[in-house]
Amino acid sequence: MSELRLFYHENGKLKISKTLDILKKVDQKDLIWIDLNDVPDAIETELEQFLKIYIQEDEEIEEIEMSSRFMQTEDSVVVNAGFLLENYTLEPVSFILKNGILVSVRDVELKSFTDTVKKIYANTKNFATGYHVLVTLLETRVEYDADMIEEVTEEITSLSKTLNSEDDLDEDILIRIKDLQEKVMVIRQNVMEKQRVVSNLLKCSLFPKDLIQRLTMVIKDINSLFEYIRFGFDRLDYLQDTFLGLVNLQQNKIIKIFTVVSVIFMPPTLIASLYGMNFRYLPELNWKYGYPFSIGLMVLFSAAVLFYFRRKKWL
């Protein structure tokens, strides 16, 4: 849904406008945040002309090079980052900071933006400039990343509890492990991207000094998330190895059964082969009890092999 929101201060109060007409009535010093959510190109063009900025195209925002993720000029900063959605896809978002005004460009509704607006209304005094809004957006996003890691960790724990014996083996388990690995990889990519962005913001000369401590805390939180991500990878590798180990054990038992059956029937097969030869003179050929004798030998040798296997505890 297309939406335009302009946040500005007026007489000490925070107000919001949904049209660009307010730009001609409000001093730029009172503007703090302009949020563009899937707005028409005409609005972007008008805003570019008014603020003397350049709003990148979607293809430029999605570039993976670091030079495209963070850019600083004499009076502005451009930050491109991916925000993780609930379906584990990355939604590119672009931030432009100039003269203390934050311009955010996105195409979908993001929960972190909604919660940031609530925080702004809860304490407007803490949001003097767009820099403060950007830091709050990053803090909120990192909190959501932590929540998503917790959700994946719970899924891994739940999956681990279902894998207790060979009877629990199912190809769906391997598929679930693969899906969880992909989720963790996407989260890792997302968190790593935030780490690079925040690290560059810490080096930015335009960033207010009073926000450096908050950015430092954000980077510490991000670094702590990597430990949980690494732990998630290790658990999934362990689950995968356990699954494959149980599969091998199950296959070995099946092969063992076939081997035992084959060995048990080897003596009867040998006896049947001997008495099945088409020689003219066989000692038991005209013997009245030749047939029961051969059958008895087969049963006797099979029982002997079976007894030997049981004694060796191979069965």
C-alpha cells in the first residue's frame, strides 16, 4: 500500500503530514523524517528537487557492493540495507540523511518502522533529528533479528526432540534441517549487513557525537547475535550428522539381516547342488531314504549356522 509520511516539529510537538505540501510551510530544520512507502515516481522526483538529493532506483539499492551500501558526501549520507521479512526474504531499504532529515525509501510495510513511529510518539524529545530516527530504526531491527534467531532456535530444539531413534527417521526431517539451515544463513547475511552498515556509521564524520554510544551498543548487540547464529549452525550440523548416522545404522542392520539369511541358506544350497548333479552314479540315487536324508542335512546345517550366530550374539 502506497503511503507518504512526513514527521516534523511544530511548537514543541511532533506532527505528521501525508502530503508534500507541508514542505513549503515548514522550516527544514523542523523536519526529522520523510518515509516513502511504495510512492509514485512523481513524489520522489518532487522530493529530490526540494531537498536536492538523489533517490536511488530499486536496482541500485539492491547492489551488494559496499560502495553501494554506504556512501558519504560533504553534506549527506546514503545507507542501503536489507530488512528481513517474516518469510525470511530480504526487503531492500534505502536511507538518505541530509541536514538532519532522514528520508527512507521502501516498497513494503515493515514492523520495525511501525514500532519506531510508536517510540517517537512516546518520547518526542529524544528525536531531535533524522539521525536519532535512523539509530532507533536500527536498534528496533536488531531486536527483531534477535527474536527471529530465537524462533529458529526453538524450531531446532523441537526438531531435535523428534530425532530419538531409528524409528523416527523420515526424509521430511532432512528437508526440515535443510530449510532451517537456509533460514539461519539468511539471518546471518542480514545481521552481517547490519554490522557493516553500523561500522561505517561509526566512522561517519557527519554523525552526531551523542549517538556514537548508542551505535556502539548496536554493534555489540549485533556481534552477540553472531554467537547464537554460529550455535544454530553447529546444532543443525550435529542434527544432520545424527540423522545420517541413524540412517547408516539402519542400513547396516538391513544388510546384516540379508547377510545372515544368505549364510544360513548357503549349506542347504550346497547340499541341494550336490544332489542336483546329473551324474549317472550317485551313492544315494536309489536309496529309499535319500530325499529325507538330504532335507535333514539342510535343516541341520541351517540350524547349526543359526545357533552359531546366536552364540556369537550376531543376532
